[in-house]
Amino acid sequence: MTNYRLTPLRDTSKNKKRIMEHMRNNMPSSKPTFKRNWMPALIAVFTLVVAIFLIGPSMYQALFNKQDFMIEKVVFPEVAYTALTNSTYLDETNEFIYWTERGFYSFDVTSKQERLLVETTHWGYDYGVSENWVVWAQPVGNEEKLHVLNRQTNEVQIYETDYFYGIEVKDDTLIYMGLTSIDANSSSVAYKMMDLKTGEIKELRKHDGEGGNSLPEINGSLIVTSETVEMESGMSTVITVQDYKEIKDYGNYTVPYRSVQSLQLKGNHVYGYMWNEGDDEPFIGSIDMESGQFHAIKTSFEVHDFATDGEHFAVSVQRGDSDTVWLFENNDGALKRVSKLPSIKERLVLPRFTEAGTLVLNGEGPDLAMYLIRFK
């Protein structure tokens, strides 16, 4: 309560007036009240809801489809689908190489021109190519023999070898699996390599167990191969990384899985598609070549096929009654999706990375296009 000391006045009306003024000055002033109009706010909220509904898919793609890559669609002249699924893309020359019933062709991505490289009498899947060479096997008489096309001279050389399967070409080196006779009834299996300039052949590695389920993979001077061996705990797979130029082992790693397919050598890791008979689902396994540690990369979906450059994972995932390829990244041992490739409206199959890091995909649309994805 506020006390006021007033000076007595003879005129009581003046004294009363003074008291009233002091009381008025000490009363809280009332704030003006306004009638709130909610209509503009309701209109704004309604507009926002409609906008989110209309642009929702675009917002979703922006948030969950990280576009850190460029996509190039390549449409070929009339080429059999089986030839395109087994085609090879060369970054160095920006061309596709594929094998048809007539022979090997080159398709220049820039000029869109197809060119016959060499005619062949047979067609198959097992071949190797580089900027300077095309190597394939076809029968001569009753024997499979290696044929080598020198792309600089257009000359074909036929080699008397003990070729079995698994042709890989790196620079001027051919690597393949060969059979060496021990006696009239038996033979040994080994990976061998040939200098394509001289024809000289050297043994790279003998196989002591059964043949592996994966073709070899080369990255730089390293090659990874596999073989299945019997161990006390059952059948396992031995994965070997070698320096093929120096012909020495870089590392040997054993995983407790009988089936190891699609070996991929990226950075200091080996990746593979692994499972045992009776397992729930195949998975992507990873081996650290420095520490030798192995772990399964976690996924929340069934993996049908995969390829990796060590950072990005192109994985075939189930979509309805079929599957298609999405992009993922390894996030602390688990795959995190980064893109569904929303601009490609057809089913995608057979993901594979080139050594330079280009992702190659086959499309199953009406034009049987192929896609080159280059990461920034």
C-alpha cells in the first residue's frame, strides 16, 4: 500500500481533488485489447500443408537422394542383351567392348560409333580387354586356345597354353587359370600370367584346394583370388591377395564360408558376397588387409548383388516381385541408403565399378540402355 502525506488545505474540495489525482497516478494502466483474427493464420497453415503434399516427393528426394554423382545414359545400336550384360567399359578410351556372335565390337560413347575389332568363330563370356589388347578363348580343332588381338597392330596371336578359365587383362599382362598335367590321369590347377608383348608365361599361384567361386579381381599391382578348402570346422574359403608383378603374397585370409563370390579389391579391403548352405541370407563380407579383421556389413534388406568402389555401394535390392539397384554408403559397418537413383525409371541390374571408380549399370528398359555413374 502507498501512503501519501498531504498538506492540509483550507479548501476541502481542492484537497479531495489532490487525493483523487494521487490515487489515479498509482493505479495500473489498462492495456488496450484487440480482437484476434485467426483467419490469415489458418490460411497460411492450409497453404503450407497443400505445398508439402504437392512437393513432398521432391523434398523426399532432396533429403534422401544425395546427388553427388553424374549419370550418363548410353544407347547402343541393335546389340543383343546378352552381349551388353557381359560388356566392359574402359575409362581410358571412353568406350564399351562387347562380344557378339560375329566378333568383338567397340562402341565409342562420345561419337556414338560402333566398330568391329575382330571377327570370331565362337561366342562366349570369358574374355579380357584393355586399351591395347583383347584376349579370348575359342576352339581350334578340339582344343580351347587363347587368342590375343593387339589393338595397335590389329594382329591376332594364338597361344598353345593350358588355359582353363578366368581371363583377366591388366596393362600388358594376362592372368588366367591353367591346368598343368602331373601324369596321364591327373593335373594341378594354378593361376598363371602371360606377358602379352613377349608371350612369356609364369606361374602365379597353385591351388591346393577346390577352385574358388569367384573370378580374380585386379587393382593396381594386386590381385585377389580364392579357393575352397576342407577344415576341421567344415568347408571354408581362403582368400589370397598377391602382388602379381613381384609374385609374392600380400596376405592370406580364411573366412568360414563355402561360397564367396564377386570378390572386389578396393583400397585396403577385400569385399565379397558370402554365405553357407542353410544360412538365412547371403551378405557382404569385408576383410581389412592390414589387420586381417573380418566383419559382415549389416543391411536391413536382402542383398541380391553388389559392387563397391570402397566408399559407395551399388546394391540390388528387392522391389516388389523384382529387384533393382540403389546406392548406399558404409556407415560404421552398416549400409546407409543415399539414393534410389530416382531419375532412372527402369529396372537396373549387374552393378560393377571400373578401377577408376565409374559405376556401370545395365538397364532393362525398351532401349536396353546402359548407365555410367561418375561420382564427384
